Amino acid sequence: MNVVVCVKQVPDTTARKEFLPDNRINRAAVENVINPFDEYAIEEALRLKESQGGSVTILTMGPPSAEDSIRKALAMGADSGVLVTDPALEGSDAWSTALVLSRALARLDYDLVMTGMESTDARTGLVPAALAEQLKLASLTYASRVEIADGKVRVNRQIPGGYQEVEAVYPAVVSVVKGVNEPRYPSLKGIMAAKRKEIQKLGFSDLDLPADSAGKTGEKAKAVEVTPRPEKPAGEVIRPDSPEAAAGAIADFLQAHKFI
Amino acid sequence: MDFDLTDEQVMIRNLAREFADSEIAPRAEHFDKHKEFPYEIVAKLADLGFLGLPVPEEYGGAGADTVSYAVAVEELSRGDASVGITVAAHTSLGTMPFLLFGTEAQKQEYVPRLAAGEMLWSFGLTEPQAGSDAGATQTRAKLDGGEWVINGTKSFITNSGTRISGGVTITAMTGTREDGKPEISNLIVPTGARGYIVSRDYDKMGWRASDTHELAFTDARVPEGNLLGTRGEGFHQFLTILDGGRISVAALSVGLAQAALDSSITYAKERVQFGKPIAAFEAIQFKIADMQTEIELARLMTYKAAWLKDQGRDFRMEAGMAKLFAGEVATRAAGHAVQIHGGYGVMEEFPVARYWRDVKIGEIGEGTSEIQRLVIARLLGL
Ligand SMILES: Cc1cc2nc3c(=O)[nH]c(=O)nc-3n(C[C@H](O)[C@H](O)[C@H](O)COP(=O)(O)OP(=O)(O)OC[C@H]3O[C@@H](n4cnc5c(N)ncnc54)[C@H](O)[C@@H]3O)c2cc1C
């Protein structure tokens, strides 16, 4: 079972975000991390490798610094990485991201493509389905459980109020939800081994795509404006003397604001 | 010159930080209060490889450098100094002596299990009558029928009395040298050796979740082959061991000081008096600015000592300066932190109270601040 996990590097979710004049997040100004949802995909892929054999490859499109996220995934146990990086790809929207990833995937050998259900920065959640569309593969989104049996991949697909069980012949694209597993920490040996693992770099010219298909020029959806969430007013801090007093104070607060 | 950590060092720092934030810090209060050794945390650290961080890969370690090790101890100690010292003592005092001085057979026998964290190991130097003057050891060992027979007492020995303590390496007088001075050697004593008793458990003010016991040797017997490396080299060996250990204790102090600073900044922004957050008062800002400055300086000296060691260069002076400075900086930082928290700083539900109790040992263990000054002065030729 060879799994390619598509991993995006995103600004740390807890960091304050700044925006560039063209309404994109200023990534240089913040600490960047692996998209938290993708960590579940990496973990799930590693588990499949452990139970089925095979390999895990990390595929990332992003700036050169996104290599850090690939390294972390390699430290968790993935075998190799591919970084698609090119100034021409900057500002790609969800559709062109999927297009670029699909072209990179064309160069790889895989049974399954895994992704997180969405990224914490742009939050479109469109890439997994768009990617399946580009690859002409089945799309199994929002999986809360993934199983391989009889040449098929079977997932519990989360829907409001419960889940569907769906299956498809693989290769297929599977996106996983938060909580599908508990992502492991990279181990120290993994960190030390990661530097010896290969990260292949691809540029726009390696993808065999028309010039206007990605990046700013390939944009189908344009961010016309961003408005930061208004600052929350400072909360009220209470320091009661006992747990009972604390419970009372919280209850009073909830009642006063008509929550209970 | 390059002040940036390498990619690997950054990854190790991030891992230690993430682990400290999510697994250690939230439970530190509990372990401290109940004086409970954090077995589960130590087991997880072992799984991740933290108990063999600077151990070469051929002996089952991660093969990371000393800078990574210092950074890791710093971050773990930011979560809980007790966890930091458990890792630091196991590594620098427990494992390193085997790597530095053990025979190949001894390295093969002990190091892989220690690096994997299957067991902890401790180093027994201090005695009731031999603290700073560690060469004044009264513990004696005599050869008898192919075995060392050991008599004596060791005080304050970290990691010696846990369920996973594999043993202790001790200094002992094994005879008298030609110049009339005592001949000191290091002996490997596994837990459970006949006549070796892990006796008193101490009730400590700080590092309460770390394990510290008194050890009693009454005609304790170990095989002759349990001599660590060369006979009569014990004095030189323990000085070298302590030089390396100082880097990790310095790192521990830096981590603890950073925790005190982080708590202080958060609290100072939250606490309102006279109609504004106390962070708006210059008196508070100056304390925080001093903490920030001193902690960064202590960190730089700690990393420099570690870096020198990684370069294979003499790092003794820098390790002494780092331990001395970081220890004293951390004590000041914890003091400021309590002061900034006011009455709440005295209350155990705020972590700064624990930092304040934990921090002082950084000026005492592995050579007091006075002894660091002596080391530095001696290296200056005084
Ligand atoms: C929590 C904890 C864990 C420890 N873990 C270990 C361990 O794992 N293994 C181990 O072997 N030891 C361990 N120690 C012991 C520690 O290394 C000693 O406590 C330390 O070296 C000081 O020795 P002492 O306590 O006997 O103090 P003393 O040496 O009696 O010192 C008392 C005071 O006199 C000062 N002083 C002594 N000599 C001089 C001098 N020549 N000039 C100026 N001032 C001087 C000291 O600086 C100190 O202020 C631990 C201690 C603690 C508290």
C-alpha cells in the first residue's frame, strides 16, 4: 500500500495573522506548521504502512520553507517527500492547487492519496474533491475510519448525525477528519533519520501545465477583501477562594447572560 | 558565526516544547504536590528517544549533538524541572560515564538499555561528609575473592530509587596511591546487588517529582569486572562527568527561568490594579526586561558551552560559567515572577510558586555556585 499524503504548510493556528495587499496571509511574518488536519492524514498513512507494508510519500506545494513541514512528516516516519515550489505557483487557488498536485502525483506511484479534510488557513475544503476530479479517481471525503480490504478502501464518512460507510476500488483519494487517530510525535531517531531521506523538488516547468493554469494568473476564485474578526472584548477574570464559590460565580454569569 | 539552531535542533526543540506543553506542564502540579515520580511521562519520553538523545546511534541512541540535548533539557524543564533533571541526570550522570570511560563490553552491556530508557541509571558521588569536597569520599571498596566489597553511604542520589532504576555508578576509595593520597575508582553497582540498599527518601523543597535517595552499602558485593574503566581514575573521571553535566543543569535553569518569565508576562497583562494592567507599570516592565535579558544571556552561554563540547574543544570554563550564571539568573527570575504575581505567587495553584521552590537547586546540585566560581578561577590560573 503506497500512500501519498498531500500536506500543506500553514501559519500556526494560534498566531496572529497579517495580510498582504493582495489579501493573502503574510506567511513570512508567522511561524508555519503542518496543517493540523494533515497530521491525521499522515498518521493514518503511517498506520496503513505499518499494517499493510508499502511506503508513505509526502507531497507539498508551497514556498521553499515548506520543506520544514515535509521534514517533520519524514521524522514522524514517512519515507520520502516531494516539494513542488515555484514563484509561478504563488497565489494558487483551490482548483489550481489540485491541478498542480495531480500533475505531481502523475510522477509518483501510489495506491491511495490522503489529505486532511481542509486547511486551517484558507478552509475551503475543496482540494481533496478537486484532486479526485483531476485524477479521475473516487473521492472519499471526511473519513473518520479507514480500512483496506479485498482491493478496496472502505471508510466511515462523517455526515451530520452519524456516518456513511462507503467503499471504492483504489487508487482513490481519501480525506480524513480530525480525531480519526491520535497523531504521533516524531521520535528523536526519526528526526535524526529525516535528514537522510530524500526530498525531491519540482518546479512549474516539471508539471507540463499551461502558463496560465496556476498561481495568480490561474485564479478562478479571487479574494477581493479580508476583514479581521473584531477583537473580543477582554473577558472578566474571577478568582474565587473555593471550587464552590467558583461554581456559583460561573452559574451566576451564565444566568445573567441568559445562557442557562 | 551563526546563532541559528540547525533544522534538526529546531525540530528537537519543537518536539520537546510540544511534549512539555501538552504532556508535562499540565500534570506538573500534581506530581509536585504528591511527590510522585512521573513514570508515565518518563516512559513516553523513552519511547520518543529522549533518554538516549546524545548517545551515538551504534549504542542505541538518537545520536544528536550536545546543543540538541541542552535545548531538549531546557524545554522539558520549562514544563517541569523534575522531568528535566530526571532526563539530565540519567543522561549526563548515568549514561555518559559508561560512554566516556567504560570498556567496550561495559558499553555494550549497559548503554543500549539506558539509551532506550528501559532503565534509569544514577551517579553516586556525594556523601554525608563529602559534598563540594567530593574527593573526600569515605566509601571504601576492597577486592575479596574476585569481588569488590563496598562499605559507605551516598547522599542525595538522583534516579536511584525508582521502580526502573537499574543501578548506580559510585566513587569509592579502592586503596592508597604511592603519594599517600586515596586511590579513587568508580564502581558499577546494579540495583539488587547484595548489601546495597536504597534507603532514605528525601522530602525536598523542590524537584519534588524527581527521585532522590540515600544509598547504603554494607559489605555490598559486585564482581571485580564492575570497575568502570581504569582503576584509580575515579577522581579524574568524576570531574569530567561533572563538566558535561553542568551544561544540562544550566539548560534546566534556563528552561525554568523561561517558564517564570512566560508566566510573568501573561499575568502582568491580565492583572489590573489602579485601573490598568500591572504590565503598564514601569516597575513591572523593568523586572520583565531584566528577566528577558538575563535569560537570553544564560541561554547563549549554555549553548556556547554545548557547542564547544560538540566541536571537541575545551568547554570546562564555559560550562562552569553557564551553570553559575543560569542558576543565579533563574533564582532571580523566579523571585521576580513571584513578586509580579503578588499574593497569588505564593499560592500553589499558580506554577510560579513551584518554580520558586524548584529553582534554588540549580545553584546547588552538580557543584554549588561557589564551586563553579572556584572552577572558573582555577581555570584562570588562580
Ligand atoms: C536534589 C538534589 C539532587 C542531587 N543529586 C545528586 C546525584 O545524583 N549524585 C550526587 O553525587 N550528588 C547529588 N546531589 C548532591 C549535590 O551535588 C551536593 O549537594 C552539592 O555538591 C553540595 O554538597 P553539600 O550538599 O554537601 O554541601 P557542602 O559542600 O557542605 O556546601 C555547603 C556550603 O559551603 C560552600 N562551600 C563548600 N566548599 C567551599 C569552598 N571550598 N569554597 C567556598 N564555599 C564552599 C558550598 O558552596 C555551600 O554553599 C544532589 C543534591 C540535591 C539537592
